[in-house]
Amino acid sequence: MLINNSYKDPELIRRINNEVGPPFTLIERIKLGGIGSPKLYITTSSIEIHNLLILDNSTKTCNIELRPKGILVGFGVRLETYLLIIPFYKLNLHKGKAEEYSIYKDHYFIKFRATRKDKAIHAFVKKVVAYKTDNQPTNIEDL
């Protein structure tokens, strides 16, 4: 689900928490070694996201926040903030070309650059994959 998260809305916060879980506590964040990605430079995206990104002339960047049941991919357009909410059971993460990662959810996707020297990006992607694998539900009722 792609949403505009620019304004504080309790109903929107409730929907996000239902999809991907509430934010980690401070202790959990420390144990995980951080839950946010470095700045990610977007190379391509699905048409819905692309139509938002072309409204702004600045560099196209995003970041990822790890949540207990998924991830939030956030990006800004002008003065608005958008979130792509991806639960783990719908997350597909691929390493495409030698210097690119792809994140897919249904018909949405974002591809971002990760060169060989971007060690922090590679480490964060490994953390997301490991967390997804370790916390994958074993039964359909667990979803």
C-alpha cells in the first residue's frame, strides 16, 4: 500500500501498525544494531511511484525502516512524505545488476543503486533478509 504520510493521522498509524507491526523499542533497536537504512538512490520504480517522483526536480532518494512484520520504504516529493508499506509475506528482494537492488510488492517496485563500496547498504539488505527469514510465520494463521 502506497500512502501519503505527511500529516499525523491516528487511523493511518493504526493501519501501518496492523500491516508491519509497531516500531521497535529503543532496546530492540540497539540489539538489532539500528533499523534504518542509509540514503538509497532510486534508479527506477513502478509507474505509480515514478509519477510521484517526477513532480520533484531533486535527487530521487529513499530509505527503509525495518519493522517487526515488514518494512517501510519512505521517500519525499516536494514537501510530502510517502510510504510504501510492505509486509514480509509480500516482500521480494532481488539483487539485479551488479550495482542494483530491487524491492517488489505486488505491482509496486523500487530499484536502488548499491555500488561495491557501499558496505552499509549491503549490510542493511543482509539484515533485512536475515530478519525476514528468522521471523517468517510458520502457519497461515500467524499472518
